Amino acid sequence: MNETKTYIQNTADLVHQELDHMSSNWTNIPANLKEAMRYSLLAGGKRIRPVLAIATLESLGGDGKLALPFGCAIEMIHTYSLIHDDLPAMDDDDYRRGKLTNHKVYGEAMAILAGDGLLTEAFGLLAQGAEEAELSVDVALGIIREATRFAGARGMINGQVQDMENENRSITLDELEEVHRRKTGDLITFSVRVGALVAGASKETLDALTTFSYQLGLAFQIQDDILDVVGDQAIIGKPVGSDEHNKKATYPALLGIEESKNRLQTCIQSARDSIQGRADLDPTRLLELADYLLLRDR
Amino acid sequence: MNETKTYIQNTADLVHQELDHMSSNWTNIPANLKEAMRYSLLAGGKRIRPVLAIATLESLGGDGKLALPFGCAIEMIHTYSLIHDDLPAMDDDDYRRGKLTNHKVYGEAMAILAGDGLLTEAFGLLAQGAEEAELSVDVALGIIREATRFAGARGMINGQVQDMENENRSITLDELEEVHRRKTGDLITFSVRVGALVAGASKETLDALTTFSYQLGLAFQIQDDILDVVGDQAIIGKPVGSDEHNKKATYPALLGIEESKNRLQTCIQSARDSIQGRADLDPTRLLELADYLLLRDR
């Protein structure tokens, strides 16, 4: 586990440095817009998505560094979605990761534009990554189209809309899972797929990794929900019980704690099973990552 | 002039039909999100940007239809920028083109997400257009990167930020032109360049068309400002004198009417001069378009 922890930390540091370096070199951007974009982009976070993109590429025998621009682009998309979700018209949050949200520092108008700017910049960076990795035109344009599919109105934005519509009404387990699959699962899945696409993985391996990433995403979410009920505030970073207080639909609320834990184990097992026994994929690193990321309560 | 008018109308109709057709086939998008995205996308407008993309490609001997997906993508980017600009935190407008603005119909949260969705969809459509036109990987990725350059924090969003910062202070002519160049000029320029890139134009022709598009964009803006003072409300679609009423910095306010008219003629002449005498470019259509679009007061 220590080796895995070191790998995650080093890779996340590399992503952070690259984001810092790249964005500090942005020219011809108004100073306050650049500052607002960098404020949220460099506010921290676990950089799980870029780490998954890099680890997936390495698991398929590729050079992980080639996934770095793609991972940074995904982190920009993730960051823009957080900035817009925090706006008064959306979740109206004042703090994220212990820091004031973007609009609390720069105002609503600038926060909207900083989000728009990060989303637009992300696509240019995907194209730059494709150039640097010398991808074929099919693979390169396939990645752009997948970014639209997984981050757009069919993917992450779809999840955000469904989440808004589910507020203040009771929902089924299927509806809860559909929100998670779109709102967080799709971008995690794109992260894993982009590593596989850069590596030139076969269709079957791409499918296997897609299953892995969705099950992993769901497992994270169930784990989050369980920790909110039974966890340690110092570890989970928010007050225990805040989901129930906020009347959020959760796995424990719908299934109870024990059944939620069973479901978590099922997801983890599905994730593990899906990527084993494939000739072109060494699953070791991804299995270690999954285990490590899901053991946050220890 | 009648032939030019027919060309513009037919091409704009083609763009509108394509946007309608394509967006009606969007699947796996929540119904209200899809409705909000389509509401603004199909709300009308002159479709000048797609018409310029198509006409530029044709002027270079290419098949204009190949520019259609690119033109539609640019119209999605233009539409998203209008939705976000109209938000209460930005310009706080209730009407656009005689219809309620997006957030007045669907609420602020949905309007933000509809804009995000259109921007994200636009990049997938650029990739689709590159596939259909069978572009080389260099040209295809170059177009994606130019979209980021011209629509993002260095381009259109830059202009919006500068425009916000110029509110309630007196600005110089250089500052006024810089706002126009970024806020509206950059996306018009991208429209013309995308037609040229699909046609495989030489670097020199691309530069010439870039000069043409910037001068044309400035000419539009000066014309708009002049019409606001001396125009006919029935033609310009807003009350005469509304710029002065809104304390907007304009060419007539900074230069007076006569000098503004001189400047308009200089821009038109520069635009015309820039695209003549090139072996690979037949300037006829673009010159007709420029004349027609700038004769709106007649």
C-alpha cells in the first residue's frame, strides 16, 4: 500500500505542476480572468482522473507521460463543472475544499466566464496531447468526440440536470445510480478510456476498462455515502451525517448500511473481475489503485 | 444584390435546417435540457458566421457543404455565449431577438447548463466535420486548437471580460477596438479561417482572409454604432439612441458621426483590398457578402 500511495502522490504532484506551469504561461488572457481560472484549477483535489488516465496507459505498456496533457484537460473539465455547480443559481456553495468558492472571490460573472474558459481550454489541450502523442486522425478525433459524449449533455451535464430534478422528491435506487453514472461516472470513464485510446487498446480491452471505471465510480460513491454515516469527520472532510441533514438521497438511506456495504463489495468485485485475464493489460496497478482509493476510512 | 441576398438566405436556411435536424436527433439528453439548448439554438439570428465559413470554402474552390458542420459548431459557440451573456450576473437581459432569454424561460441553472452543453457539443461537431471532410490530422487538430484560441480566454471570453471591466469608465478608441476584436471579431475570424483551413489554403491566403475578417468585423461594429444614432428603428431592431441611453462607448461617441463614417470606409476598403489579386481565391462572393451585409441601412 505504501508504494501505491507514493505512486498516486507522485503522479498527482506531476499533474499539479503541469497545470501550474501551463496556466502560468497563458498569455493574452486578462489578468483577473487568468487568476480566477488558476484559483480553482490549482485549489487542490486528489487528481484521481488524471492519475487513472496515466495508470491505464502504463498498464497497457504505454508511456504514462503521453497521457499527461489529456489528464490535465480532464482536470480542467472537472474544475469548470465544480465552479459552475457552486454558483448561487446552482448549489450556492460558499466553500469547496476549505477555500472560498470561485464566485465568492471573483464574483458570479467572472466565475461563469472562468468556467467557460477552462472548458474551452480543455479541448485545445486534448488536441495538443493528440499531436504530442502522434495519434492517428481517427484516434485523435475519437478522443475529442468522446470528451463531448462523456462531459456534455449526454454525460456529466446530463447527471447534473437529473440531480437538480431529483431534489426534494424521493427517488429509486435506479435513479440514484443513473445520476452517479452520469454526474461522476462518465468523466472517470473518459479518463480511463483516454489512457486506453492513446495506448491503442483493442475494442474488447476498451470495453473491459469501461466496465472497470463505471464500477469503480459507483464504488466510490457508495463508499462516500457510507462514510457520511459511519465515518470520521477528520478523514472525510465534512461533518458526519451531512447528507441526511441535507436530505440527500444516498445508498444507506435507500438500502440501509449493511446492504450498502454488500453493494459496495459487489461493485469492487465487478471492477476487479473486469480487467483480469487480458493478454494486453497488466491489471496490477489499477487493482492497487482501486483498493487504495476505496480504503480511505482506514 | 438580389442574387447575394438569395445566396445568404438559402445558406442561412440550410444552416438552420441542419441545426434543427441534428439537435432533434440528440438522444440521452434530459428533455428539458434538450429543449433549453434547442430554444436558443433555433431562435433565429442571421447565421452570418456559418455563411462566411461556407462562402470562404467555396471561394477557394471547395465544396461548401463540407463547411456545414463547422458552421453549425460555430453557431453553437455563438449561441452559448449569448445565453451566458444574458444571465442576471452578466448583462441581465430579459429579451433577445424579441424572445424571452433562455434563463427567463428555463431558469438560471438550466440556462448555465444549456450554455455549457452547447459549448461542449460544438467541439464534438468540429471533430465530426473534420472526419467527414477527411482532413489530415494536422489540419483537424489545428481547427480544434483554433476554436480554443478564438472562442476561449484568449479570444471571445477575453472580449467579454474586457467589456465588463470597461463599464462605467471612459475608454480610448484603442480599448474599444480591442473589445470588438476579441468579443465579436475573433469568432468571425475563426469562421472565415475554418473555411480556408478545410480548403487547404496557403499561409499567405489564410493571412489575407484573416485581415479581411477582422476588418469586416470592425466595419459591422462601426456600422451598428452609426445606425444606433442615425438609423431606422424598424431596420435595426432596437430603439435609436439606445447606446447613448445605456452609456455604451461607441464610435460616434468617441469620434463623432462624420469621422466614424470615414473610419467605416477605411475598414471596408482594407477588407476589400486584402483579398484581391490572389491566384487561389476568387474574392467575388466574399466582396458581395461584405457589401450586402454593410448596406443594412438602405
